[in-house]
Amino acid sequence: MSSVLATVICVVMLFWGISDAQLSPTFYASTCPNVSSIVRGVVEQAARNDVRLGAKLIRMHFHDCFVDGCDGSILLVDANGINSEQDELPNQSVEGYGVVDDIKTAVENVCPGIVSCADILALASEILVTLAGGPTWQVPLGRRDSTTANAARTSDIPSPFETFENLSLKFSNKELDSTDLVALSGAHTFGRSQCQFFSRRLNDTNPDPTLDTTYLQTLRQACPQGGNPSRLNNLDPTTPDDFDNNYFTNLQNNRGLLETDQILFSTSGADTVAIVNRFASSQSAFFDSFA
């Protein structure tokens, strides 16, 4: 299915009897009872061919939710009356749309016109985190798909270059506290990031003092000045494809790849420091908070 076709299906989707309904893990119990297994079947196959898939879709889900809530608006392409969010700076490196199309096709074949794309993205994210060794949780379902995008509000999405104050503000503006900030940042326990998103930390004359010196040299070799800005690097240098709490021990050792990773631990007096320490010492505490 093309992205345009999938977008059309998401836009015209209608739901019955949900106008005032609360989200519930059993929302599709009678209308599409096998939706979770359908989604799982598609993403398990896709993940065999792309070890980064979980990181891609959890990032897409996060970027979707930070703009007017988890409404699938990130999936909408340019059309009459729609100015897509996909081409805005925070989303230009988001990947995984084709897999969402494939899931949508599989679900439509069994339950036409029932399951929202927003719910599909939420389900796929949880399943892929679990497949990578992370926590499992009951996904509340019953989201409506947005019929409009909000390109301007993509500025709400945190960039890799935020100060600690700006990062905290962007989360608090979504009614997310410091524990939420640290837990959700823990998604960087798997996946990759391009050199361009952290290369300024590697400056020859004035490198970021919060970077471990050995790690600094490793990153300079991977991302030399004048090198490929799109080259991918492991967000977690220890267990790059596993969803675990090593992200937090990396921060304790000054091996956070992005500025917005390391500042959670290296900002003097910040309340996030104790949360990083707690999650580093207890993977279950991290998993509970992330879920």
C-alpha cells in the first residue's frame, strides 16, 4: 500500500459509538479481537529484516504524541487542506512509514474500517519494545485518527540540541514531569543517531566537557570533521539493539550520545540526576516508569 493510500484510509476512518468513550485495552474486543496478533505478525516479520525497527516506530509514536496528542497526524501526507508534519525539521529523519502501511493493510483485510492508525502505531510500538527485551504493558485503545496535520506544532518536539531548561519545559508543557522525561529518554537505549545530531560536541578546540574522553575519541573517529553527517551511530554503545537500562549507566559514565541525553545526569542540581541513578540501579523501576 502506498503512503498516500494509507493516509486516505486513515483520514476517512469512521468510528461507531466512541464520541465520549474512554480509551481501553479492550476497545476492539468485539469489533476486531485479533488486532494485537495481526500487528505482532507484521512487525515480527519486519523486525527480522530491520534491527532498528523498534527504535524507528517508538520514535514515530513519540513525535506523533508530542503534536496535539497521539492521533496519527504524523502519518498524513500533503493533500488538500493538509500541510504534512512529515517534512518539518523534527520529522525529516523519522522512518518506518512503510511498515505502518503494511500493518494497516493487514488489519484492514480482517477488520475493515475499524482500527485507527493511531492505535496501530501505539500497538506496534509496545510490541517492538517488548521484542527487544523491554517491558510489556496493556495499550489503551480507541484513539481517533486526526483528519488534519499541525506542521507548526512540530516545534513542540524536543530537538537533540535543547538546553536542560528548554527540554524540561517542553515536557512540562505536555503535563509530563521529570520522571516522565528521564523514562521516555530511556528509549535511546536502542537505535541509532546521525553524526549531525551530536557532532558539535566533538569540536577539536572546545569539546563537550561532559563527554568521557575515550568515548570522545571514538566518536571523533566515527564522525570526523567534514565526514558524512548522516552516518549512523549507536545511541547505546554497550547493548545497542536491546531495550534495557544500560542507557542510564552510560549517562553515569559520561557516555550519553546526544546532549539531551547527557544533560539529564550532568546538570548540577537537576532533579533528573537522582532519577537516572535510580533507573541505572533498577531496570524494573525504569521499565515500570517507561510503560
